[in-house]
Amino acid sequence: MASRPRSNLGILTVLVLAQFMGTSLWFAGNAAAPELESLLGNTGLVPWITSAVQLGFILGTFGYAFFQVADRFSPSKVFLWSAVAAALANLSLLFLPMQFEVLLGGRFLTGIFLGGIYPVGMKIAADYVEDGLGMALGFLVGALVLGTSFPFLLQALDWNLSYPLLFAVPSGLAILAGGLVGYGIPDGPYRKKSNGLNLRLIPRLAKNQKLQGAAGGYFGHMWELYTFWAFLPLLISYLTKDSLSSVAESTWTFAIIAAGGISCAVGGLISKKIGSARVAMGSLVGSGVCGLLLLFLPEIPLVAVLPFLLVWGMLVTADSPQFSTLVAQSVSPEDRGTALTLVNGLGFGLTIVSIQVTQFAAGFLSPNQFIGLLCLGPVVGVGLFFSSRRLKKSPLPPW
């Protein structure tokens, strides 16, 4: 028994590394956007490229969830073939005529197969860890957040890498990630294989009040998260009164998003002592307070802008792995993969709605107002989390 923790630690380390490499595909197009805009004669490609991946991911997670892929088949093999398929979809853009529609199609297909990487990676972690799952998922989601910040680091370094290289390297990393998981991580000791396709599973999960509470908190978090990231460069520019260079602005953006990756890991460590529910609620409430401060403060002193945004960047992500932990713990082991992919898909669907609503509000509100209104996500998320627990008549997490 003494060797098991060391073995699990090694497996989880490999899984975190593979998660980072596999999800590096997510924003490969964003880093290449400036060159692609020049090549295609189109401006404003980033929102289109990002939305194509997000839509693909949403459709992919729904497909993986509906057919209960990660519960019926070996999740390590699902990760492997999803990573290979995502890499090939991304690489296809180097061999097809570079056109706007082709670019979006390739990124859309990449997003579909990412649905078998991110939530399935969390499923694999849950199959290896029961006590301390929040810590494991904290490091796992932290790897994804660091991958999110990577394009801004490239912009800050101003290396001017060509788009074929920016597509090829993440694809190679994803294939390597698939091999590490598919051949290096066997099915976990806590995995319970599903007996087969159960078309009644999703309706049954929808009635699970414990799952409803965890999902409700997660949805409130997701309403805020990606919209905050999407409008972060604009917010930095607004709060600093356009006093930063483009390189400095990219550096700030990278630092603020990357800080969220670190806070996911730190929150995971803290959850082992105080529980995932308390970490998730503390982070969600804290990020909501940041939105309220932005909404109601007439002006933030320039010297306080970066510390304020760093704190917000840490709080806005730290709850994500803890809500996923609560989702995994709210269902039986044979249903975890389906529950995680389903909640992930719905959460990412909300991000598109949130971005569009915020973009609409930007037409008649100032940046501090329409970005500050993101606090509505945490407010609703906290309410759904606690109301569901009261309906279940279960004790609330101690404060």
C-alpha cells in the first residue's frame, strides 16, 4: 500500500502534463490570427476562431455525454484517439487551401475532439483519486488555464512565429499527450465501467439535486470566466487609460490569466484541508465582489489596477476544478464521465451567450459597467448552489 500514493502521484503528474499539451490546441489559432488576417484579408478573426472552437467543443461534449463514451470505454483510450483526431483536424489546415470557411471548419472539428480531452482527463483523475480529488483537478484545470494564457505570452515575446509552426507544434504536443495517456496510464482503480448505453441516464442525472447544486455553481462561474478573459485586453486598456504599449498589454493579459492557473492549483491544495465546497464558494463570491467593485467604483488608481486584476484573475478560475470535483462526487463512479462532459458542455454553451450579451451591452455602457455586470453570474451561481442543498435538506458547508 505504501507504493500506491507514489504511483498515483506519477500518473497524475503525467496526466497534468498531457492535459496542458492536449489543450494547447484550443488557442493555437488565436496566436496565429495576426498572420492569418493578413493572409486572408480579414480583420477581427479572433472572435470567429474562438467561437468555432467553442461551438465544436460544446457539440463534442454533448456527443460524448449522450453516448456515454468515457464511461462505456477506457477513458485513457478515449483521450488518446480524441487527442490524435484533434491534432489531425488542426494539421489539416496546413494542407488545405487557406480560406475563411476552411479555417473555421478546421477549428470547429478541433473543438469537437477537444471534448474527449479536457473532461475525459478529469474523469481519469477521478478514477485514480477519491480523497483529495479537488487537489488533483486543481492542478489539471490549472494546466488548461496556463494553456489559455500561452498565446498572449507569444504576443508579449513578439517572436513573429509563422502560422504553420503555430499549428504544427500544438498538434505534435497533442499527439504526444495522447500517447502518454493512452499507453502510459491504465484505467484507474476506482473506475466502474458502465453496463452499456442507457438513454435514461441523462434525464436521471437532471433530477439529481446534489448534481444540480454543483452544476448551478459551475454555470455561474462559466458565465463570468470566458467573457472576463475575452474582454480582458479591453478592460486593461480602459483602466490604464491606454497608457500601455501593445507588448505591455499582452504581458499583463498573460500574467492575469496565468495567475488563474496558479490559483487553481493552490485552491486544490487548500480544498484538501477545508473541502471543495468552501473553496468553490469563497472563490465564486470573491470574483463576484470584484465585478461589483468595478461596477460601482468611479475610478481605480493606476497603481492598483494590476493588483486588482491579478486578484480577480485568480478568483475567477479557482472555483472551476472544485465545482468539477463536486460534480464528480455527486454521481456514481460509472456515471462520472457522462456527468462531467455534460456539465462542461452546458457551461461552455453559456459562455457564448454571456459573450454575446456582454458584447450587446458594450454598445451603450462603459467597459467598467458591462464587464462589471458579470457579477450576475456569481450571484446566480451562489443562489443555485445553496438553494439546491436546502431542497435536498443536506447540511451547508461550514464557514
